[in-house]
Amino acid sequence: MNWAKLGLTEEQKPKVYGIQGEYRDEIGKLEQKIRELKVAEKKELESVPTDAQKARLREIVSEKLPKISDKQRRCRP
């Protein structure tokens, strides 16, 4: 949320920033843990398909990339 735009009083500002500070480190650690878990998941998932299936997956992904780019271009003003 855009706390600065709320017109907080001088009494409220340190409370808001203090609360954010209390959670910032823990949130950062959890976000790092999520990144690590995603890497581990990807590595484990990549061990399941055969080489032929991995090649097919690369084809499927490469076919989708241009479509995503086209959609993104159409959505931009």
C-alpha cells in the first residue's frame, strides 16, 4: 500500500515503518526460501522425463514464447 500518500501523521509514520521493518527480514527470508524451493522442484522435475520428452518439452515451450510475446504487445498501449 502507498502509505506515504495517506497523509499519515508524524505519530503514525514511525508506527507504520516500524511494523514494516518487523516483517521485512522474515518476508525476505521466506521469499529466498521460496526461490530455493522452486529451483529444487525444477531440478527434481527435470529428472523425470526421458531425453525425448525433454526435447518435446523444449519444443512446446518455444512454440508458446512467440504467442506470449504477441499477447503482451497487443496489451500495451
